[in-house]
Amino acid sequence: MFKSLSLPEFLAKIDPVKCIKCKRCINNCGWSVYSWGGDKVLIDTFKCVNCLRCYHYCPEEAITILDNPVKYRKNANWGYYNIRNLKKQADTGGIPLTGMGSDMPYPVLFDSLLIDACQVTNPSIDPLREPMELRTYLGKKPAKLEFEKAKGGKSKLKTKMPPQIKLEMPFIFAPMSYGSISLNAQKTLAIAAKELGIVMNTGEGGLHEDIYPYRSNIIVQVASGRFGVNPDYLNAGVAVEIKIGQGAKPGIGGHLPGEKIPLDIAKTRMIPVGTDAISPAPQHDIYSIEDLRQLIYAIKEATNYTKPVSVKIAAVHNVAAIASGIVRAGADIVYIDGFRGGTGAAPSVIRDHLGIPIEHALAAVDERLRQEGIRNEASIIAAGGIRSSADAAKAIALGADAVALGTSALITMGCTVCGKCYTGNCSWGITTQRPELTVRLDPEVYAERLINLIHAWSHELKEILGALGVNAIESLRGSRERLRGVGLDSHTLDILGVKPAGR
Amino acid sequence: MPTTQVEGIAISPLLWRYFVKPLTEKSEREVANLEDDDFVVRTVMKINSEIDGAYVFSSGKNMGAFKGVGNPGEIARFFKIEEYDGYIWTGHTRFPTNTPGWWGGAHPFTLLDWSIVHNGEISSYGINKRYLEMYGYKLTLLTDTEVVTYLFDLLVRRHGLDIETACTALAAPFWKNIDDMPNDEKEEMTALRMIYGSALMNGPFSILFGHSKGLVGFNDRIKLRPLVAATKGKTVYMASEESAIREICSSPEKVWSPRAGEPVIVELEI
Ligand code: SF4
Ligand code: SF4
């Protein structure tokens, strides 16, 4: 009989001449690709996911991971994944799962947008000599500022500013729950957020006590499972986020199987050990926009109107109207997650075929809120496919107040976007709860790398602002005039509100 | 509009001047409850954006704009400005940098009693424009200076900010300076920047903002364009260059260069 009728995707190979039989690869691989055969390392290449942990930890560079040269016959219609998924389904009868954002070759509009620069008539500004400001406040802004006469005839601020999240740079870390990622991964995000003056987001898994010291840099999330939610939790961070949807799996819920719920996660989520943690697809008390408004105001009441409330939605076809409703329902922040956004686990069919890209969604939402004269009522966070400071700059020019980084942040921790997060075997200790794997991720060490990344992106953003001849991020925000499209059709340009290059 | 033939100005648009009184019956206006000024602004926007080839250059009560394509002297003679009296004058000429000269695109840019002349470029035009559009302004004159006029209209007339606060919003102090301010002021400046971030004018500019009660000169927050002010007796002079001031006032008593982003606000003595 055969092992499986689906082909291994990768071919792990060890050069027997170079190998010194130190067995590090055996210990490092979370997927048990390697085992000891008495006199040499044995390889079960079917298990290899190309996460490259073994490669980096092999002292002799004896390992190579190749794309399996054995392939199905080339076919422009029946691609590798079509055949493989079909065979897997024939093996199991189940829904193939996947992790991370979609790897399907849908066009990435960020790659078809170019940013302006100054020449002659308007001078560029040198960010090394002049101040460049990235500070960003997220939250509801009154439409205008009002003053009143105080004693002694002096005028005094009358407008009460609604609560805001202060960010030293327009980046936040995307919600990733304890359970979907390890506590060490969450700690890494928290340490970096605090050091950088930005925020991380607990995701829907509650707030572990180890993260409490970072509370001034934390957004706490309330999702359909309501894990770990109580008044203390709601008041623990700087803002509260209601999660309606996620870009990678719009319209569907989440499921963390009981085997992945040890004591610590159970405590944080406030559920019994070993029970499945189920996040239903809808929030069972939200079946209309009025219901959402009730929840928003229930949270505002519970936090005494001291925290902005964010509502996170997946980018779907009607996102502009939905976002407008959310703002009218009282949200201070709208978090839009594009379909390329990451996930710990989602059915492939959902991840790869539902939702719309963040570029379209963001452009449509920003424009709609402006047309309705309510853009100041809420900040917009764009997420789902921000890979570089250039993507961030383009998203901000399209109208985002800040961008959220999930996958990008994990990549600094060693992630290679292998997409196998749902297995819980992540060799890098990120999307796993296996203690022997999670200890690898030293939060102090990896926070340093994450801080480096955000510093690098901030410097790059400043360079972009300087080239644009402006010295504050708010002069780029929503300034679509500074973007041009290359090779985009007129409908797309129209949706993005961007002119074609050359015009 | 009284004009005269001037050598050097071969063609000019059809220029009409009307002295009008806004419809008194508020119900006759497109939207009820509009104040006179709002009604005038709406009408100006409507004409500029909806009637092909027609533009309103001036819509003030005690203010006129004389502008066109030609040398400043020729334009002055063309409009016979020697026949007008005024207590505030601003003048402007330029080398048409980004857009070829056209009559509508010449300075000043006016709306109601606000008038702007501008040396420089507004690099934040894209977002300033979209911000104004949210409040019903229609930007039709193909040049960045237009936003300045409308921003003043929005902040001063519609939002009720005093002129100094409006200037501070448009050329805001840096966060590092705000962080060092005493608490009250810090709170005020932080709110100002949060609320008016999209109105922040970024890029090189020096601007003269004339209105019925005075004149304001200010430049961008890192002073990428020059601005010089001077006084003699009860008259104040402002220009991009001192030589321009000395051209009309050869021996000013006091001459100074205002700091970046710091407005020079002159109020009329009545
Ligand atoms: S880590 Fe490298 S050297 Fe060590 S056993 Fe594995 S292949 Fe051989
Ligand atoms: S987090 Fe781990 S399992 Fe998930 S894609 Fe990255 S390396 Fe792979």
C-alpha cells in the first residue's frame, strides 16, 4: 500500500559527507522529519514544511530543502494545489486547513502603486537634518476645536477630547491570541510595543498575567468566544476591540481543539482545561448594526468612556457601507483586515476565495466616510498584507491612520511563512504550545529583532516623507494625489481614487 | 467690470462684476437655514464647478481681486486700479511653475472677505483638498493656493477659531516642542494637531492672508520660503524679500524676519 497519494511538497536532504551526526536537526524539527537510525539521520520528507529551522541550526550546512522535483504533469488548469488538495480530501474526507495569509497569485495592488517625490518646484526635506513626525493618535476626533472664555478673559479649551491611543509611529501589532501563538511570542510583541511606544493586541484569547506589566501598550479584544472577558480585562489595556471578522476567514469562526488547551491557556481564556475553545462565526448577541451599537456602548460603559472602542472586520464586498454603519454605531476605530491577512488556522477554501484585498477595501471605506462627512469620527487601521514600509506608506496615502503587522512581526521571530501554523508544531516556537518548542523563543532576544524592524521601517517612512517634501505623517495620510497607478484599469484606479502614472 | 485696453494683454476673459444681495427669503435658497455667507460660498462653488468656463474670482463685501495673466503693471492698468482706494493691499506676481498661467489661477485666491497670496507650494495639497471636500468645498482652480483660502474660511468663519489659532493649526508646532509646553498649552496644541492634522499645510510657503479687519503673514513650519515684515508709523509691510518692501517704503523703522510658522498678525485700528 502507499503512504499517501499526495506528493511530498519538499525534499529534505542531508549531505552524508558534511554531516557530523550531531542530531541537532532531530531536536530542532517540530514536525519530526528527522529521526536517528542508529548510524545516520533518517528523513521522512513527507513531513517537511520547509520552515528551515533545521537548516539554520545545522552547524555544518549539511541540509538542503528542495522543492520536490517529482511533480504532477504540468497543466495550466490543474495546478499542483488543486490536485494535492483534492487528493488530501480523498484521503481524509475533511476540509484542508492552512495557516498564514493566502499564497494564491491574486494581484497585489500595492505593487502597482508608486509614490510621488519632489523635484525643483517643491523641495524635498532631508530627514537627517529636519524633524520628521510619525506620531499618530487613534480614536474619534471632534470635527472642530472650541474654546471658551476663562477667568481673566483668557480663552481656554472647551472641546473634550475623546480617548485616544497614542502611537509614536503608525504601526501596531495585529491581534494574535495566546493559544494561536505562544506566550513567548506574545511577550515578544509586548516588550517591543512598549519599547517602541506602540501597541500590541491580545487577540481573542484573554490576557495572561505575564502580559499585565505591558498594559499601557495593549489593546484587549472581545470576540465571539468572549474568552477571558470580564470588567478587569476590559479595563486592562488602552483600548478594547470587538472582533467581528478576520480577513483570512471572513464569515467563519475559530476552533482551538481541546488538546491545545493546557492549564495556562485555559486559565487565560477562563475555560476548563481540555475543552475545545470555540469562537462561533457570528457574535451571538450581534445580529444587526443596532446590536453592535449596544455592545460598543456596553463596553464604553464598562470602561467609563476612558478607552476607544475598535471594531475589527474582514474586508468583504460591501465593506464601505458596513464600515459606515460601524462608525455610526459609535466605534472610535475601524480595523479592516484584507483577505491576504494571516491566520493561525483556516480552511483553505475560505482563506483563498473569500473577501477582498485591503487596498480596495481601505480606499472604499476612507472615501465613503469622507462622502458622508464622518471620516473624523473614527480612525482606520489597515491590515492584511503589509509587507514593507512601502506598503505601509501606500496604505496611509490611501487613507489609513495606521497599519497593523501580524505576519511581518512573526517573520522577525524566525517564521518563514511556511503556512503550517495550524499543526501546532511550529519549530520556531511561535504558533505552538509545545513547551520544548516555545522555550526557543526568548522574548528579550526576539523583541530586539522586532524593534529593529520597526525602527528600520520608521526610518524608511521618514525618507519617503522627506522625498515627498512633507515632515509629518498627517500630510501623507489620505493624500492619494501622491500616488499613481501603473498598469491598472480605469475601474480600479477609480476605486483607489488614484491617477494613472504619467497624468 | 471696468477695464481698459493695455498693450501686452491681447486677450482676456469676459469679466463681469455684479453687486448682489443674497436672496432674503431663506426658503428660496437651495437649503433652508443657510447663513448669507454659507449661501454665497455654496453659490461660488456651484458656479465654479458646474458652469463650464465660468469662475467667480471675488465674492467679498468690501474686497476686490484684480488678477490675470500679464505683467503686474499691465494687470494694474488693465483693471484701472488707480481708481480704487483701499486700506490693505496685497500684490503678487509669479513665474508659473507647475501650471501654465491662466486668469483663474492667478493670485489672489479669494472667498468672501478672505484673500490669499502665496509664494511656494503646498506639498500636502492632496489631503488638504480631500479634507475640504468633506466640508463641501469644491476645488476647481487647478492650483494648490486655493486650499489655503478655503482652509481659512473653514477654520475661522465656520469653526470660529481666532486667526492666531487657525495659523497655528495650519503651520503647527512640532511634537517635540509641544511635549515641552506647560500642561494647558500642551493639551490645547495636542488637540489642535489631532483635530486639524488634515489641514496642516506642509511644504514651502510664505503667505499673506488679507481680510476685512487685517492682514496676516506667515510661513511654513521650517521656513522653506522667506518672509520679511517691516513697519513705518502705523503702516505694516510684509513681503517675501526686503527689497520689495523698500521699493514702496524706502526707510522702514523696523524690519524683521518672523520665525518659522510664527504668524505676524496685524489688526486694523478702527
Ligand atoms: S544538524 Fe546537520 S550536522 Fe547535525 S545531524 Fe542534522 S544534518 Fe547532520
Ligand atoms: S509561524 Fe511557524 S508554522 Fe506558522 S508560518 Fe511561521 S514558521 Fe510556519
